[in-house]
Amino acid sequence: MAKQLVECVPNFSEGRRADVIEAIVEPFRRHKGCGLLDYRADQDHNRLVVSLAGSPDPLQEALLEAARIAVEHINMAEHRGGHPRIGAVDVIPFVPLQNITMERCVSLAREFGKRYHEATGIPVYYYEEAALNPDRRDLEVIRKGQYEGLKTEINRPDRHPDVGAPRLHPTAGATVIGARKSLIAFNVNLGTQDLNIAKAIAKAVRKSSGGLAHVKAIGLAIEARGCVQVSLNIVDCERNPLYRVLELIRTEAGRWGVSVVETEVCGMVPSAAMLDSLAYYLQLAGFRPDQVLELRLLHSLTEQDE
Amino acid sequence: MAKQLVECVPNFSEGRRADVIEAIVEPFRRHKGCGLLDYRADQDHNRLVVSLAGSPDPLQEALLEAARIAVEHINMAEHRGGHPRIGAVDVIPFVPLQNITMERCVSLAREFGKRYHEATGIPVYYYEEAALNPDRRDLEVIRKGQYEGLKTEINRPDRHPDVGAPRLHPTAGATVIGARKSLIAFNVNLGTQDLNIAKAIAKAVRKSSGGLAHVKAIGLAIEARGCVQVSLNIVDCERNPLYRVLELIRTEAGRWGVSVVETEVCGMVPSAAMLDSLAYYLQLAGFRPDQVLELRLLHSLTEQDE
């Protein structure tokens, strides 16, 4: 049987200092079993996203080491950046990928959350499938007001962490840990500098304001490029495919005569999501993922292992 | 080092009788080393395309067995179908896929051509990289007039086969064997029954009439669906990407108010071709194929073998 694979996508609040970024990523390179796939630093967001697909034990070892380095170098009191955040290690989601259930990822997240707090002293919030109560599933709810807001509100009972005393780590803030399905991080850059337009479009398309059920979105300014961005998480790309989200954004932007300049997919994306959107644009009928040469070869290789 | 892989895409002139199709495909299933990826029978074309990616020896064994079965069941004197053809086993291309050079595939094609003729008595024409002279590289040149035309013209010196006497096999016709780069077989169905429109569009986009340098195209009637089709081979999908070809066809069809109803990719396609076209439609910047989860996992798996 093919081995257990867990996807893990830790986000750190450092996207500008190359030496700090490399130091954080180094444990993921060194621990081969944690399966470093990709890492992407965004200067405007001031954020680092690391994509891993590995085994639970090496993943946790590497995460603890990387966390220590992040805590050592990142001071949330000084941190500025376009992307909402509450900690130096901002969020650690575990995602079932192969031969592992969501239930197992939930217990993994909760066990790791305790180890993590013991090792770093950072308070932990459980989210998504690992949330201890349904009102605390959403990252946006836990993260409300960001680091600065949480600092003042953490005393409120509804904002107490799930692990640790109700007090932020003085420089590292708090960390959100959980288990969820795979999502696609998709950014759409618009040909305008007007942040209000990006915010309006984000509001039009996201679930929380009455838009598509599986889309989270915010409008951000991307100073390095002199444009604005709708930054999205698509949490179910079968129900809300990439092309549909993009074309909806394009339609909305037309209201102000604004065009889509370019898009980015950040981190990993399942092949099915890509092929589904391509089938839309090419009007492809009857196409099977197994017709993609490399996917078919992967299939044969993994069959041989069984 | 990862093993040698040759892609092979034999085309047979049977797309209607399911029992004959299965009998032809059976040797490819049985010889595991020939790596059966896909097979597709088209009733209108009356043609079977089998996609293989395997090792040279099992490939040749399976090809000879399948050829014997095709010869046993297919009578070219009775064969009718939309797609141009000269034989029961119409064409056998070898394509270098992994750890094998084009030169090796050329010698493979030529050695196999001789074995094939000895086993079946069918005359063989070498094409593309395996052609013995530059005027005989193109399949269209060798196939001119199809089975019926070749029957009368095979005596002409410029139409003599490369292997065997200048005489068609009485029921199996002739076979074209060669080596070439990967190509994409792409069909575009149009919302009209007017075959002249499909033919005009094929003429506008293909190399031989002054169109895109790496595109071959013909217009066909697809009776089963009550529409017409531009049936294409894209022989260099980096220089003539899928999206560009489709949009050019769409533009041409607009002249007559005709729309593209659907498209098909037949057989295998490299992931790079799919991602390149998706990057066009989604306006994706900086996307790396390694961001596709399954491609990255394949990469890791094959690295481990080395």
C-alpha cells in the first residue's frame, strides 16, 4: 500500500529578509521525510508559505525547529505587511493527502498543538476541522483585529486560546493550528491602484459577504507592482473552480473599466483543479486526467509499489 | 538512472467493431512492458489509436501480434471511414520519451520495419525522422490518394515502398513506420453540418496551405454527431500551443457565424502543453509545473530511483 502522506502548509510572518526565510526553511530541507515541495515569500504580504507533503513524524520535528527559528527572528510588534496575521508562525494546517483520514489529521493537529505550546510558550488556537467549538472554525474569526487587536482582546472569554494562558507571546503572538481540506491560494492582480476596487470585488465574490460558498477573499495593495490584488483561498475547487472565480472577478472589474493584469497560484494545486479549468476554456469533452502523460506514468509507478 | 521509455502510437483502420478492437488491443494489455496507456476508437474516422509508453522489445512483440490480428480481420477493399488511410495497420510512430535518443528511435523504426514486413508481407514506408529520403517525410505525401489511390500508383518509382515489392498487401494495404517527436491529436467540432466550412478552416490554419508551421489539419464530417470537425495534429505544441490553434479556429469559424461546440484531445498529451494553455486563459504568471501536486510527487518518486 502506498505510504501515508500529509500535506502541511505552514505560514510564517516573514517575506522580506532572505536570510531569515532560508533559516526557517532549512529544517524542512534537512528532514527529508517532511517532503518540502515549495516555498514562496511575498514581500508585500510580508509572509512565507511553505508547502510540504510528508509523514507525520518528520513533519512535526521540522515544524518545531522552524518555529524556534521564526520566533528567534520575528518580532510581531514590528511586523508590517499586507496580509492579515496574528503570529510569527501564523497558521499550520494539516491536510489529508494519501492513506490518512481527516480524523487522523485532526488528532495530529491537536496533539501537535500541545507539543508546540510546550516547546515555544506560544498560545495555540485550533481551527477548521480541529476546532474545539463550531464558532471557532474560521481563521478570520480567530484572527479578527490581527495581532494588534488580539493583544488587547485576548482576555475576553470568547478569544481565549485553546492551549496556553490567555496571553500572547511577547514577540511571536499566537499560532493557529488545524486540519482542513486542500485549498488553492489564488491571487488576481488588477490594472488599477485603487484599493477600494479590489476590496469591493473581494466582497462581491466571497462567501462571508454572500458570494460563492467556498471562496474567501480580501483586497490588498501590492506596492511593489503598483497595483491592487484580490487575494483568495478557494477551499473547494470542485464546487468553485478556478475559471469561474476568475471570470466572476473579471466581470466585476469591468464595472470600473479595470482589467485583470495577471494571476498567481501560490503553493501547490491539485492537477484536477487545473484540468477542470482548462476543460472549460478549451471546451474539452471526454478528457481523462490519465491522458496527461506524466499523470499516467505516476499512476503506473504507484501501482507497482502495491 | 530511470529506465528507457519509448512512446508508440499505432493507428489501425478499425473503429466500429468492438470485438475486433478488443482483439487488436489484447496483446498490448498482455505484454506489460509495452505500457498500454490509452486506446480510442472513433466510429466516424473508423480508426483505432493506441497509446503506449514502454520498452523497445515488448513493444515490438506486441505490435507484431496486434498487426497479425488486424490483418486477419480488416479488409481495406471494404474499409470506409472519415480519416485518410492506406492500411489495416495504418501508421506506427516511435517517439523518444525518456532516456532514449531520436537516433535510437530511428534505427528502432527501421529495424522493426524489416521484421514487420517479414512477419506480415505488408509493404512498409518509412516516414518523418526515419524517412530514407527528404521527399518522403510527410505522412500526407506517402498517403496521397489513400489505399485506393496507392493501389493504382504503387508502381510509380516515387511511390515504391521502402521495404517489400511495389505491391499492396491484397487486404491489408501498406503500413507507414517511423520516428517523430510527440504530437497532440486535437479535434474541434463545429456547430454546422457544412463540411466545406470545416475544410476551409483546416486550410486556413494548417502548414501545408500557409498557416501555422506545426499544424496539420483536415475537415471531416462527423455523422454520428451531425456536425463537422477540424481534425488536427499539432506537431510542436510549444511553438503552436493548443489555445492559439483553438482561438484561431474560433476566429475563422466566426466568418460564417459558426461556433466551436466542443473539442477532444485524442490519446496522450504532455502536461506542459496543458499547463501552457491554462496559463494563457488564466493569465497565470510565474507558475511552475512543480506546483501541480501530482507532478511534484512524480518528481520525488523518480528521484528516489536514481
